Amino acid sequence: MKMHTLCEGNHIDLSAGHSRREFIYAGFAGGLGLSLPQMLKLQAAQVIPEVPKITAKADSIIHIYLPGGIAHQESWDPKPFASADYRGPLTPVQTKLPGVYFGEHFKNTAAIADKLCIIRSMTHGEAAHERGTHNMFTGYRPNPALRFPSFGSMISHELGGRNDLPPYVCVPQGITDASGDQTGTGYLSNAYGPFCLGGDPASSNFSVRDLSLPKDVTEQRFARRRSMLESVDAHFKALEKSDALNAMDTFYQSAYSLVSSPKAREAFNLAAEPDKLRDEYGRNAAGQRFLLARRMVEAGVRMVTVTYAGWDFHSDIKKGFEANAPQFDVAYARLIRDLDERGMLDRTLVMVSSEFGRTPKINSTNGRDHYPRVFSVALAGGGVKKGMVYGASDALGGEPDQDPVSPQSLATTMYHLLGINSDKRIMAEGGRPIDIVNGGTLIDGVLA
């Protein structure tokens, strides 16, 4: 049947499942002479309401991630009075807090427990590495239909950069596994992705990738290249507005700022730190990564994600902790003291997490297996209480016994401390509004 001439052109077909409300809205917009982008903008305004602003208690965050699933029983939540098959092969140590124990290889950390806030009741249902990691890097369960942004990308989107530095840095690199880039931008523009070092700060010949001019490029030639690029870029931006071009422009601007700014380059210069302090952190992977993270937040980076070692000890957990934990223990304790001595701890949130915990009972190969039902996270500085344990696991470390905390609630609290309201909605591709965090509640008990 031929359409009436008055109905030809832009229209909504009600037979295709569109509502009468959409039909009336389109007619209203058409009557106003609105373009499609203008109409979409109005729609976006309706589904993305304003949210209350939050005063930030932290200026930046260092997220130390221990991939593989660190055992809470051998670290933050040992069970000294359980039988040996649950307690495990290590002897817990008394912390500075009466009645609170940490794992055997956390002696230095035990001495600064009065500066920490330990959550012992984290819980979720994802027992696979990539799914647990996604949970703990985004505050969302994995969804095959949508990739969610990592914390750093969302912080970059909401807060932007400072002092010619990237807002989000990964040390030494991001995390990519079978499910994709866990430290990436998800549905956000690529412009909010991390700056990854591309090298290990513990290496004797460490240098940051792309942070210096090629040998054949002088400062004058560099300036000419930048001028030419800006002219070409302006031309293409006038022809097409797309995420790829905008992201490319942002990347180039950020890269030029890093290469051309002595202050930005100096933030990555570990050699400027006193030898004594580098020794105190430890001349190893944990020590130099944590020290560089402190240096970067001091210079103005919003979020530094640091990964260290692998903690997937299905067998011989005693040997695994003997290899990994002492470096972490020394470096982490020194980082907290260093931030405190510099007057930075109160404005820097330090979070230590992993994808899940380990099974309560030691297995037949003297290890522990994946276990997301209860595990621990350590917080310090940045607006959280000092010298406290929040929540608890049961006597065998198998279930939350008090105040269970989900990844969503942890994410909500982290964003809150940085001045980001997690109820805010972000427009994803296809005009779909997504909550920064969906379903989390603020953990009031940890807030200072």
C-alpha cells in the first residue's frame, strides 16, 4: 500500500514495535525542525539525569593488583586457631592491632597495620580468572553483550588529566587475557585508555616507551611535525567526527605533551630518587614498581594500576608465598610509610586487591584452589579509616560472617572517595545509558 504523501520522509513505523510515545515525540521534534542529532541529544538528557556532586577525599589512587587470586589465609585473614589443614603451612604474625593477625611473610605490613583498613568479607560468584578480574576491575559482572570500562578509564573520563600527565597509567603494563583487555576502556572511547610503560622499572636499563624523541628527530623537527600534524588533523576533523579520529587526536596530543614536557618526563625518572629510598623499597619488581607509582601520583597522575607477581598456587602454596610475599611486604609497607611521611597518604587511596581468594582447606598438592565466596582487600589513606578490620569471614575462612562486600560496593566506595558519583549514567554506544556502577552501596563503615 502506498504511503500517504503527508507521511512520506522521516517517520516511525508503529507496526515495527515502536510506541505511541515515540511516535508523538518524533512528530514533536519534526515540528520543531530538530535534526536527528538534536533529537538524540534531547533523548539523552531525559535518560541521563543530573546526580548530586560529591566532595573528593582523595586526589588519586594506586591500585595494586595481585593476579592469580592471592590466598586470604596466607595474607590478610589467617586462621591461627584452625586445624592445620585449614590454617595452612605458614605461621601467622601478630599485627600492631590487638588480636589481628597477618600471614607469616607480612611482617613489615603487620607493623603498619594501624594505617590500614582491611576488608575481610569481599564476596562474588566468579571462580574463573578472567571473570573475577573483570569483576574487580570494573565493578560489573562480565556481560557478553557489553564490555565495561576499567576503573582507570572511567576515572580518566570523569576527572581528566593534570600537569601534562596521562590520567591513567599501568605499571608495567595492562592486563589482557582470554576475555580481552581487563584494563581497557570498554564502551568508552579509546581516548580514555591507559598509558602503559612497556618496561619493568626494576630493570637496570629501564626506560619508558615513547617518552623520548627518536635519535634522528631534533627539537626543531619535532615542533615542525607537530605543527603539520595539527593542520592535517584539523582538515580531517572537519570532514568527519568519529570516535576513532577524536581518540587519535587525543592520543597524539597526550603523546606530544609527554614528550615535550620536562615535568611530565621527570615523573617517570626513577633515577631521581635517592639510592637509599630505592634500596628501602627493594631493588626488585615490587619495590621499583611501587616507588614509581608513588612518584607518578605525586606528579599528578589520577590512577596508577600496578600488577605484581602471580598468586595462583594450586600446589605448594608455602613455596609460592616464600617467593613472592617478602618483596611485596617490604615494598608495600615502605610505600604506605613514604606516602605518610610526605603528607600524601590522606589524599592518596591505596587499594590492594585480587580476583578472588582460595579454598578454605589445603588440597592434596599442598595448595589452595579458586574461591570467590570470601576473600580480602586492603585499603589505606584517601579518606578511609586507619587501623581497622571491616567485616569478617567465618572461623574456617569459607564464608562472610559479617558485613559482606560486593565488587559493586567496593567500586562505589572507591569512586565516592575520588569525588565520582557512581549513580551517574554514561551514554554507551548505540545511545544506551549505563550506570557507572549498578547495584553497589557505599561502605559507610570504612569511611573516615
